[in-house]
Amino acid sequence: MFPSWGAVHRWAKPLPLLSSRPSSRFLPTIRSPSDAVSYSKWAMKSVADADPVVVAADRNYGSKQVISVTPRLYDYLLANVREPQVLRELREETATMRGSQMQVSPDQAQLLAMLVQILGAERCIEVGVYTGYSSLAIALVLPEGGRLVACERDARSLEVAKRYYDRAGVSHKVDVKHGLAADTLKSMIHNGESSSYDFAFVDAEKRMYSDYFELLLQLVRVGGIIVIDNVLWHGKVADPLVNDLKTVSIRDFNKKLMDDERVSISMVPIGDGMTICQKRAALQTASHSPDNQRYFSRVTFWLVSVGADLAIRVTRHGRLGCVTKRLNIGYTYEVNKSSALMKV
């Protein structure tokens, strides 16, 4: 989650009155309240004019310059977000509420909606709704028969979300679950809904991330996407001197995802950092028979994307050349009469 639109300008605040601050060409001495105000304006300009690029400290990455989002650049980015009117109204109302920093930013919501559209998702899950900005963005792009399971434990914020679902005309797409998300997800698995969802977004209790992820990995189909928010945690995850429970939890979770071969991942520096995970297929093959070894010396497999669907591409290499076929996920394919079966 990220502060509401424009809150990034709160980085530079007037400093308290200091009677003895060492003077330098970088930090002016502050001797009065007026000096503090002047310094605040100077600091704001310095932040706004900061170098918008950074270079990795590790020289093995070369001198590649990577964009660093300054307040001025972020304002430009926000000006190029296509935010529907109903989402803007919800964002502005949420900005007046306590805890408004928990709301995702407009650029994050736009990315989530685009992922849902690219995936052709029809069944989605959100863990941590707050006032509904991200869930509304998702519901708006779901097809009429689509379904979003929205898990939230705070009744007050959930009432705001439901009001905007109604206003946007998407209430029929949203299945609101008031209560602990872990209990809801376990119940869905128990009811036989495993591997039936296309997309999930997690923005809830940070120390529960690992538990949420394991449950969602059961509910999301092969090729489906799970997006985790706040993975950069205000930059604290990269600071070895910060070791509070939430920071350590997120840091450990990021390491776990990095080593998890069940998903493909991409950590994206948008908002407070998001990691996009795509569930991989688990391929297993039985031992090859002598006949199979005689006719085919090698069999290779690829997991390929075909529009919104996934398939397995199988290439058989042998004395008669190569034969390639595409298989739908979920089917068992016999390489030839005497070969082992490839099960997905």
C-alpha cells in the first residue's frame, strides 16, 4: 500500500528549531522558525530536483542507469494514469480516513487491472480489501460472469468498499468475505475450489504473507498469477540495521519466494514494491521403456503461453527427425505406444 495521491510531497517537513546546528554548504544553519521554513522550501526543491536515476553499487551490473522516482516525476506518472471517475472518488474519500496510507496507489491499481485483463481472468481473490480501491479496479475489468472473492476483517472499511461496489455497478461480481482471510481461504480449499482461480492479490497482515501465499498457491491454477504488495516495505528490507518483526517477516518472505521453484517471479518497484508470481506446472515422467529408447533418443518439454491459456509443447527427437505437438494442461499424453506417460 502507498500514501494517497500527492502524499509523497510530505517527504520534506519543516525541521524543529535548532540553536546549534553545524553549518555547511549542504545543510544551512537553522536559528529561527523562519529559517526552518526556508530550509523546508530548500529541502523540497532539492528533493524535487534530485537526480532521477541511480546506478547499482555492484560494478558487475555495469553503469546501467535505472529510474528513481522523485516527487516531480511521480506527479508526472500519476498524471498519466487512466483512473475511472468512481475510483477517483473512492481514493479522495479514503484520503480523509484514518489509515489512508494503506490504500494502493493509482498506478498500482492500473497495473493490477491490466494483469487481470492480459490473463483473461474470470475468478479472482483479494486478501486485504481496506476501502476497496484495488478490488474495485479489478472488478471493473472482470467480465459480467466474473467473480472476485474479497477478504477483509475490518467491518468499517468494508462498508465503504461495498458502497462503491454498488455505485460502480459491480456488486454482483464481488463476493465479500468478512473475517480472517486465512480461515476463508482454508474453507474455499475444503469446499473443493483448489486450482480454480486465475488471479490473487495480497495486501494484508505482513507477518501472515507466507501463510497466505501457501493457501493461494493451492487455489490458483497453473499459469495463474499471485501479486504480493509491500515487498520493499518503505525501503526497510534493504537496511540491515532495521530488524523489527514486520520488516524481518517481509525480508524472509522475499527470500523464500526467490528460492521457490513452484513460481516464476518478478519484483517490481511500483508503489511500495510488488512481486508478481506465476504458478508453474509440475512435470513428472515415469521411467522410459526399452522400446521408447529405441525409437526416440530424447523427449523435451516446454511450458508455453497461448493467449490466456497454457499448454505443454512436446518435441520428440529420433531417427525419423523431430515431431512437435502442443498439449492442453490437465491431460495425460502418451509419447508413443511403449513410452511412459507425462502427467501434468
